[in-house]
Amino acid sequence: MLKVRGITKRFGGLRVLEGIDMDVSAGEFVGLIGPNGAGKTTLFNVLTGMLPLNSGDVTFLGRNITNWPGNRVFLAGIARTFQVVRPFYSLSCRDNVLVAYKAKFGNAGADEAAMEALEFLGLGKKADKPASELNLAEKRKLELARAMVAKPKLLMLDEVMAGLNASELDDMIDHIRRLKQSLALTVIAVEHIMHVIMSLSDRILVLNQGKLIADGTPKQIAANEEVIRAYLGEDSNAAS
Amino acid sequence: MVLLPLFDSDPYHIHLIISVGLMIYLAMTWNIVGGLAGQVSFGHATFVGMGAYASTLLFINYGLTPWLGMIAGGLLAVVVSLMVGLPCFRLRGAFFSLSTLALAEVVRIVVVNTERIGPFEVRGAAGILVPLKGDAPGLFQFNGKVPYYYIIWMMIGAVYYISYRIKTSRYGLFLSAIADDEEAARANGVNVLKAKMLALMVSAFLAAIGGTFYAQFYRSVDPVNVLAVGFSMEIVLMAVVGGTRFLHGPIIGTLILAPFGEVVRASLGGSFFGLHKIIYGMVLVAVILFFPNGIASLPDLIRGRVKEKQNLHAAGVGAEE
């Protein structure tokens, strides 16, 4: 579904991504992990057209989408959430979702689709509330509703669990599982909460200092020496 | 308001209301791009000037009635808006605003220093006078002020309707999303540049029509007044003070500031030149501190406070029980 070859991204002299190659197959749940500053969000931004890349190619469903603008990437079938949640604060929850739906499908069936998405994520009763009045968990769910209403093929989640308490976390995990199933989604998720990403993912990619250092099943990644070194440093007692 | 001329025929009062009406109209045209799309432009007077100069020069040189000349002026403003918007909209926030300010000043300076453009005598800083034709409705000229009074209120009605149709449309939803968070809007499928450009083009066209009204009402067009940065700033101020998120915000802001400004200018303009601008600044600071969403947000603020008090009271009652 998604083929990435040789992605490099620099900010001036700083190389943030270097020669990233990755493949994601349809229906997979791929976790993307790495220490802070590894380049995970930058990779997301480059894949979703938020930032131009310096070199490399991105192919999605057979189409070369390299350096497509963000709106075109969305319309092609890739939706994303943001690391720091970004709802449209002055708009109601319903209008937040309508933006995404109407951008892709126009006005026909918009209200029904918006309510369906909000109800699916438990925000039906808050449809007319401005997004500014939601708590963090609700805002994250609103971003998911906004993403799902456009019926994407690939959903990219950037630390969607960050800041949630234990019960909100369980709720979010449940929503993501149901969402993936109901829309037959492929998911790439950046996450720092290890037990969550390990349990959800079919496969995990590990980024460190702009390079992909490991690609395997959760079990393989957990035992990978280079991954452990990347998180804990050289002098680690991480045998346990 | 509509029947006012029947009750008050004082030409000064009618003139004042028409001047205020023109500012309301221009503030509302600015708000299409500044409020609905959240793109704060400091060059709106450029489009007003385009309309004023275009319709007047076409009238002087070719006898074209300003009723048609205003369309030509509007189209010219649209072309200029494309030239301004395409490079400037790639900039964000303050950089965009500053770039519009810079371009507006460039236009003003060029016009001030230009005597002629092809067959058209622009006459630089001296400006041009609209040839007087007496009572000639077909040429957008009237002896009395009352017809201008009704025309400006019809124009206000028209721009309000256009703004309302934009705001309640799919396109208006995209503009609101862009105003909130441009990147998130783009990530959710909105063609941000196209949406902003359309807003600017509509705003420019309507502002140019206001420029034709300006020319026909004041009977003269000069760059020192109609292309001045200060004029752009006043237009922005009216909308911001009233509240850019509300369709009626520019109306409220202008009704509060503009009559006051006119009276101060008329009575103290000689001895305290610019006093009205000092007072505008003070009002702006007060609005930023106490009504950050503009004076039109006052009902929402009151509703919010009442709800807060009710919630606190309920919580207090609940605790006691």
C-alpha cells in the first residue's frame, strides 16, 4: 500500500531523516517508535505533505505522491492525527468533522456522515459544542472522527494516546481497534507507550537519529540490542 | 435608519451617516478575507483606490458611466489581488500582514510619483477630480446627498448578504477552518491557497466598488487619502473592534468608532490633529483587554458569565446537600 524509498529530510545542516526505506502492506498495523528527536513526526509530516522532502520517493496505492501538498494527500486516502492535538477550536464538533467530509465528498450526505463518525467515537452528544470545550481525550477522539469520516485507506496516528489516563487509554485503544476493523484500515502509529504499541502492532519500525534501525514483530523489536541501546544508551542494564 | 432622511434633512448629518456607511461597507468587504479567512491584510485601501481611479479615469477619458466603470475597477482589483495574494499567501501570520502593508505602500508611492499611465492622466499626488455633471443618476451623480444615503445602505445590505452566503456555505466552513488552523485545514483536505485567493478576490472586487462610491460621493480621488496606509488601518480597526468572527462585527465596530472619529476630526481637527487616532488606539487596547473577540462578542461573554455563575451556584448547592 505504502512504499517509501530513500527519504531524506534536512533542516539546513541538520539531517533529520536519512535514507528511510519502508513498506506498509494493506491491513497492517505498523507501530513507529524511537527516542525523542528520532524524526518520527518529521517522517509523518513528510509522508503527509506537511513538509517537503529533500530526496526520495513515496508511492501510495501505486501512485507517486512525493511532495504532494497535504490536502491532495488527504484526498488520495491518507488521514492523520497530530502529536499536539489540533481541532478547529472555534468550530463545533460537528463542523470539525464536516470540514474533512465536505473537502472530500462535498455536501451530499454530510450531516449524516458527521453524526455517524461522532457517535462512533462517543461524541454524539457533544456535536454542537465548540471543540474548545472538550477535554484532551475528547479532542483526540474528535481528530479521529475527522480522520475517519473521509474514509481513508491509511490512517497515521501521531501519539494519539499521549496525555490520556488509564481509562481514557483503554477507551482509545478500543476505538482504534474498532475503527481499523470497520473501515478495513491500514494504520501507522507513532507511540511512546510501549505496552500499547506492542499489543496493537503487527509490525514495528524503529527510528533513531533519522535512520531506520529495526523492522520486525513486537517480540523481535523488544529483544533487539540496537533498539535497547537507542533507548537506554550504551551502558545499559536492560537485560531484564 | 432607512427613513432617517425624512426626519432629518440636515446635509451634514446625512453626509456623516453616508461616510460612516461607506466605512461599514469597506470594513465588511475587508472582513471577508480578514475575518472569515483570518488573513489580516493591511493593504485593503489599494483595492478601494483601484476602483476609485479606474471608474473615474474611464469616465474622464471615455465617458463610461461609473455604474459600469465600477465593474471594470472591480476586475482590475481582482487582477491586482491575484498578483498580491499568490506570493503573499505563501507567508503566514505577521509576515503575510507585513507583506500586504509593503505592497500597499509600493502602490501608493508609484501612484504619487506617476503623472500619466498611457492615455490616463493620474496626476500623481494632486489626484483627480470627478467631473461634475449636476444631477445625473445615469452617471452616478446626484445633487443632493439623500440618493447616496440609500445607495450605500443597499451596498451594505448586498455585502452582508454575500458575506452570509459565503459564511454558511461549504467554502465558508473551509475559511473558518483556515482561520483557526491553516495546517490542520490542509491536512484535512482543504485547498488552502485556493480558498484564501477566492476570499481575497471577492473582497477586492467589492472593495473596488466601494472605491467607485468613494469617488462619486467625495468627487475627488487622490493617493494621499484613498491609498493611504492609515485608511487601510482604519478599515481593519473597525472590523477588529467590532469582532471579525461576526458578520455584524464590522457594523458594530464602525458605528462605535467612525461617527466619533468624524465628529472629533470636524470639531478638533485643526487644534488636535490626529486626536481621533489616539482615541481609536485606546479603544483598540480596551477591546483587546476586555473583549478579545470584539464588542459583538459581548452577548456571548454575558451568557458565559451567567452560565458560570449558575454552575458555581449548582455546585455550591450540591456540596451543601
